[in-house]
Amino acid sequence: MKHKQSITILSSIIILLAVVASTSGIFSGGGPGPYQIETVRGETVTVYGKGLYMHMSQNVAPQGVAQDYITLGIAVPLLLVSLLWARRGSLKGQLLLAGTLGYFLVTYLFYLVMGMYNVMFLAYVILLGASFFAFSQTLLSIDINNLRTHFAESTPVTWAGGFLIFNSIAIALMWLGIVIPPLLDGSIIPVQVEHYTTLIVQGLDLGLLLPLSFVSGLLLIRRKPLGYLLAPVYLVFLSILMTALTAKVIAMGILGQNIMPAVVIIPLFTLSAIAFSVIIIKYVKEPVYEYA
């Protein structure tokens, strides 16, 4: 694997800091408890008021804690396993590693730009940078010109690619259902903005992640070399991210919020992403090989 040493160093940094950041989010305490504030828009928002996410809203902070559990219990171990697998020259390991690093990249991008400033700020900065460079180097380590030859002809590219396209459209429609109605009724700002500056998740999804899902699926269906790279990586990334989203939905339900129909739809998307990840990687032809 090209860049083996630097990817190993960067991944080790990610593992260490992700453990620190996620355990801080899960176990930190203190703070005054829930309280209400008036936003610059004149609306009343209940602030969480405790732990690392004390300045986040009561609706969002528990979701951060829920995702921290997934990061600590699933993403960190998966990063370690995929790193060791990739270091042996396995293409399957490299694809799994790239997808897992993609999860850390997107997660700490969101934490950095959406989370209210806290003591973990510099940790988020380092996690974002280390994830970006490790992710980029892992992708560059894969010989895209010969990648298609390492997939069996029977690989279900239509089903897997179709799922990625469907995912992008379905999630986009869900987010547009939040953004468009206020534009039509003149209120402009969705209630989900709360005391934050804008809709970070929806914006980055609509502008970057969902188009990438659509393009990855389309390229895979057309059996393009780039599709064989992007689609498996995106499916692994999506599997972990949707697992975290499922945990967030459960956390919201525990708090007594209405989680229908998300509690049905999100786990179905999660299971589908996991299934397609396993299937696609299963069709990768080994034996293991090394890059020069």
C-alpha cells in the first residue's frame, strides 16, 4: 500500500483523539442543566445545559452523545481493523479503510462547523485534518486504472448503484421538505435552525454528499473505473453514518420526541447500506496484492 507509513501515523492520531473526543462527549458532566434563551431571531430555544455539549440545543446535544457511542464502539474498532487489513496489501482492506476514514472526515467536519465551541475544538481541528489527508492518501493508494479487473463480472452493480442513487434522492427530498416550505410561506428560516447560524447538515448534504452518492451510484451502474472506487467507499461510509443516525433517532425517541416515520425508514437505510457494503466488498477479487 502506497503511503503506508503516513496513513498509519494519521490513522493512529485519529484513533487516539476520537477516543478522547467521544468519551468526553459521553461522560462529561457539569453545567446548569436545561434553560431557555431567546435567539437573535426572537425565538425561544431550550439549551441542553450540561456536559461537553452544554451550549447546544436540547434537541441536538443528545444526538451528538448518541453519535459518540457509535464512533467509540464501532468506527474506532473498524478503523483499526481496516488499517491492519490494508497494511497487508488487501484491496478489500483499502476500500474499507477509505470508507471508514470518510466517516471520520465527515463527522468531525460537522462537529467543527456545527458544534458550539467547546474544549475539544483543537481535537476536532486535528481530527478533521488527519482524516482528510489519510482519506486522500488511501484513495490515491488504489490503482484506479486496474480496479475494475479486481471485481467479479457478477458484481451486482445495478442494485448497489441504484441504492446510492435512491439514497441521494430520498434524503434530498427529506431535507428540501424542511427548507422549501418556509420559503413558500414567507417565514424563510426553518424552526430546525434554532440558535445556530444555518442548516449545516442539510447544506453539506445537499451541496456535497448527496450529489457524490448519486454520481457514485451512476458511475458504478455504468461500470466506470471511478465508480468501482467511489461506490464501495461511499457505501462503507454510509453504513457507519446511518448507524450513527439510527442511534440519534433512538436518542430523540428516549427524550419523548416524535420519531415516526424516521424510526422505521432510517434503520432500513442503515441495513441496506451495510448489506450492499458487504456484498460489494465480497465481490472484490483477492489474492492480496501490494502496490509499488
